[in-house]
Amino acid sequence: MTTRNSGVAGSVALVTGAARGIGAAVVDGLVREGATVAAVDVDAEGLAGLVDRSNGRVVAFVADVADAGAVAEVVEQVERGIGPVDIGVSVAGILRPGAVCDTTDEDWADTFAVNTTGVFAVLRELARRMVPRGRGSLITVGSNAAGVPRTGMGAYAASKAAATMLTRCLGLEVARHGIRCNVVSPGSTDTPMQRQLWTGEDDLARVIAGTPEQFRVGIPLGRVADPTDIADAVLFLASDRARHITMQDLFVDGGATLRA
């Protein structure tokens, strides 16, 4: 039996939010599969750690995805210095928790600047270059909060919902050019972003069990995700194993949203 090549080996990938958490796990996974990765983040120290363990397969770019000009410059540098980007993964995101009535204009604007406008800038810049080449895979890491209301997460959930639909709309527009666009929507994942929400020793257990006062069910599989769980889903969608999959939103949340 012949094993089919995943199509990742030898490719060039660009990953935003690469310095830690899910982004770092995605970078590590792509490197293991044989890709060369342009890792983009505002965290220079975190990027340096990725580079150190990559055996020369990761090139760091310090940039803020909220700055469309900076995104365009990074993509230009990557394509000129490393090669045409085959895989683009938008992971960069921020969370400013708070009730809608308590959300400031600044928190709302900052959340959308990174989580939505940042995704738009990356998708647009990469898609413009992929279309003439007739190939490419673009993946947005969203959130299951985009599909189910969450208390205290109005800005975050709205920004992720917008990024999700943006990615799917782009997928429809570029499908005829052989470019696939998909979304991976994690639930609670053991990352620094998740831990910033925890205030006590029993917070992990509460996430798994659910919190009725917040109208939030627990996690049927009985565990929070590891970043590698999300990265594995990204790697699948980036690969040729998913060559007939586009415009999909894959929830990786242990069943927490009951796929509502």
C-alpha cells in the first residue's frame, strides 16, 4: 500500500500569532511535516525560541497583523526571500473579556483590529498572490464562541464570527483558482489566553464541568484541548489529504458546543 504524500513537505507556510500557544504548535507541526515556516508575531522573544528549535526551518518576522502595511511588507519579504507561500494560517488573536455593557470603545476596536481586520489583511495579501499561481491553502483559527453566545465575550465572539464568515466567503471566491479556505474553531484550550480567564484552583474543573450560571455546558470528552490538538486539525486542512475540503468550519472543542 502506497502512502500518499501530504503535500506539506517542501512547502512554504506563513503563520501569524506564532510565538506561543496554538500558533507555536502549528509552526512546530508544519516543521515536522517538512515545511519552511515564516513565523509572524509581535513577541520577538517567543519567535526566537521557535527559530532556535527549528533547525533552520523557521524564519521570524516581528509584525502586528493589525497593521495592513506591515502584513503586506512581511508577505513581500517572505515571497522574495523564502519562496511563494503555499499555506497561510491566521492564528493571531486577543481576548478582552467583559460584558457588552462594560466593553470600552478601545477594547472593541483593538479586538476587531487583530481578530478580524488582521485576518482580512493576511487573507487578502496571500490570496492575491495565490490566485495567479492557481494553488494554496488558507486557514483561519477562529473559536467555538463564534457559533454559540458566551457571557463576557461579546467582542471576542463577534470578531471571531466575522473572521469565520470572511474566510468562507473568500473560499467561495477563490475556489475556481484551486485555493482552499477553511476555519478551525477551538474550544477551551490550554494556552496563555485561556489561563488569563482562570482565577482559582478549580477553574480547570469548572471549564470541563460547565457553568450553569453562565449558560455554558461542559466538555463532553472531559478534557480541555492541548494546542497540538488544534494544530493537528490545521495540518490536516493544510494538507493534500483535505484537497476536496473548502469553506468548512471545523469545531475542535471536545463537543462543548454540541455543534449548535
